[in-house]
Amino acid sequence: MERESKHLTLSQVATDLHLMPKVIAAIESSKPQTFHNPVFMRGYIRNYANYLGLDAKKYTVAFERLGTVNLAPPVIKSTNSVKQRDPFKVPFARGVSWLFVLTMLGVIFWWSQEQYRVVPSDASSLTATMTDIASESERLIDEGFLAPDA
């Protein structure tokens, strides 16, 4: 009656309160306990009463006193009974994990061999270099800087 006396439509109130018109209709029908969630409905009733300039506490207390409304918190089931699956107990996951580890070790070994490999440019230059080293060694022995091998 208060809404109608202020010349407000159901859809105007629903829009202003950001509610669906069926919620406002449930409150006005004097049977808000038929709504799906009584805890939310208590808040909707309080907001609607404040919107119309009525005593919000009076209407929320009246709603709580309805015999069919259960405002007790729901029973929450413990999640301790849920089994945790260890992914390494699954044979496929274990096999894939080992394959990955072995592949990574192989790649690391290959990479280290490639990084530290000594590759001569060509055989003739290697022979020339060895000859130069031998002649330089002989010169140093002749001059007395190096001791000859026994």
C-alpha cells in the first residue's frame, strides 16, 4: 500500500533496488518465505522498507518470526573426506616425468659437448702448427731455456 500511495510501479522499485520484480512481488504478497533464500530475502525486505521510508527493523523482525523461515546457517560438510590424488602415483604421469628428466639430461650433455669441443680448421694447418711448435721447442733447448727430455 505504501508503494502505491507514492505512485511507484513494481518495475520502478525493482530497478531502483537492483532486484527482479518477482522479489518485490514476493515481499508484497506477505509470503516472502516462499523465496529461495531467506537470508537474502531478509536483506531485500530491509532495503525495500528503507526505500519506502518505513521502519526496516519492524519488517525484518516480522519476517524472522514467520514459522516457516529457517535462518540457521546450513551444515557445511568437511572436505577432509576428499581424497587427494598424487599425480606421481599414476603410471602414465610417472613415465612422462621420467622421460622429461632423461630428455633434459641428454640435452644438457649434448650442449656441453658442443660448447667445449675443439675442432681443427683443417689438417694441413694443424700439421704446420705442430711443426712450428717442434722447431720452436728445439730452438729453446739449443739456447738453454728448456731442458731436453730424458
